[in-house]
Amino acid sequence: MFFITTLLFPVFVLNKVFFVAIFAVMLYDLKANNKMITIAPIVVFIVFALGYLMSLFSSVAIDRAMSNQLMLSVLVLFLIYPIIKYKIDIDKVVKISGIVLIIFTGIFFLLIVTFLGNPVSSLAYDIFEKYGNGSSGLRSFSEEASLTFHFGTVPFLYLSTCLFFYSYLKNRKRLNLVAILISLPALIVSTSRGLWIICIIGMFLIFFLNLRLGAKILLVCIAIPTFLSLVSYVLVNTNIFSSEEESNDVKIGHVTSFIDNINPVNLILGDGLGAYYYSKGSGAMKSHTEVTPLDMFRYFGLILTGILYLSIIFPAKNISSYLGEKRFFVAIFALYLINSFTNPIMFNSYGLLIVLWYWSKILTFDSVENEKLVGIREKDDR
């Protein structure tokens, strides 16, 4: 329920109630059992706490609401302890949450569009926008504008879609294929370029990593010219990757302003959690942008930002924790992490849920470790 309420209504109080209850159980368990499978959430919390402390004495203007929000948001990472302890099926939780998000997207779309102009539509849109961080309107990538409609947590569908695809390859159950197909409309109307791209690449990698060497070579020979043709078409017929496209232009402005703002002190120590800076991209003072790593550099400086990302990417000490069947989960998370470099999808309510999923897969021995993907590769013991 915590996952679902966080995805549907991230700014509503209900998910906070669930979190407090779970967090209380976690504290009790930690008190009874001092053994910790990882210190990653503690390290992340300390980094944010130091950034918050620095913001109290910073000479730079601070967005205190943003600072408080970010500081509290990382507490969700401590839920990794009860997830591991109680052996929660995190894949099942992610899949169910993804389906619920898709269903509610469809329900709100029908309510808002079908009853447009009626009180029902207005009420649904108020809930959608206020509590679901929803967005709707038109977005232009070419000569014709496209409809955009999505909850603010729609990037979470990347993870659920990849897991459904992974399960489908593994057991060939049609329900997994149906889940992928019903995910497509929600992904399409999100009009999120980054989300589309990582979904395609993510499913391709899952498929590719399970092929034999000869099949991999053949697939690469087919994929490269196909990819180049697709990129060529997109570059010629759309402005998705053009520096003149509004979203791209804003992000470029964020980066150039960040470079202009650098000095020896804030490069090493940062300006504090929630620090403002002037962005040419927005033409205004900003405390938070779409370019997440630059925000982290501004908040924490070079050293703490490095520690932060290393703790998130490597929650386990042993290299074996990232190999074998778990390389799929590393690849899935790596794509999401890369997408977060130009989209604000990591350090928020749903982004940290994806970090929790990744940590749980790395820190536990999953039963799928010894399973094969049906029809793709043979068992080693034959």
C-alpha cells in the first residue's frame, strides 16, 4: 500500500501514514537485531544531513521547503531493512503498483476528457493535479503537437514494464505480455522521450544478455543499422534532440549556469541542500532542476556527491553481488540512473522506491538466480 499510495498521490498524507508505521516497525527490528546487511542508507542519510547542516550556515539563499523535503525523502531508503528481513517479494510489489498506476491513469483520463466541462471533470482534474502531481496538455516534437497526460510518478512504469518483460521471457505467461501491452498507452501519452528510450533499451538489454554469443553477434549486426536509421529519421523529422527544442534549451542553460557558478569552495563543499542559483535556462533563480547530478554537486560538492552515488550504485561490498543473474537488475537500474541525469526522477518519492528495489535485488539471493529464460538459453547442467 505504501508503494501504491506514493505512486498515485505522492503529496497526499496517506503514504506518510503508511511510511511512519513501517518505519516504526523497522526501528523496533533494528533495536532487537543489530545486524545490518548494508550501510548504504546510513551513508546516504549522512550525506544529506551534512548538506542540510551546511545549508543552515550557507551564504547562498536556500529553498528551505525543498531542503526539508529532500532531507526527509531519503528516510525511505531505511525500508530496505524490513524488506530484506521479511523477505518481501519486491518484484510483485513493483508489478502490482505499476498496474494500479496504469489503471488510475486510464480512469482519470476518461473522467477528465469524457466529462470535460462538467463538475466531475473539474473535480477529477483537481485531484489529479494537486495530489497526483499530474500533468496534461500538448507537447510539440515536430510540426504537430502531441497530447500529454500522466501522473508525476509515470517514470516508475519503466521498472514495472521491464520486470513484466523479464518475467515473460522467463515463463512465457501471457499475463505478463498483456501487462506490457496495457503499459504502452500510459507510456505513449506521457510524451517522455527519456522514458520511451530507456524502456526500449531496457527490454533490448534483457533480451540481449540472455542470448548465446552467436545470437548476440547476429543481433548486434541487425540492431546497429536499425538504430542508426531510426536516429537519422528522428533527427530529420523531429526536434527531439535539437538544442532549439524548449526542454533541451532549458537544460543547456542549467548546465552553462552551473559552470558559471563554480568556484573552488562550492566545488569541494557545495552550497548546501536546497541552494538557489541563477539559471539561464529558466531565466530565474532555481533550487532544483532537471539535471540531477549538477544539483547534487551544487548541494554537496564533489566529494560528498561521489560518495552519494557510489553508495546508491554499490550497496553491497562483494563484486559477486552484481554478477550472474543480477546483471539484469544492474542493467535496468543503470539505465534509470542515466536517465535521471537529465530528468528529476531519482531523489523523490518514486525514484527512491526504484533504488529500494535495486538494493533488494542486489542484497538478497533471489530464487531466479538458478532459473533460465525459457526458449533463449539452455540449462548449464545438461
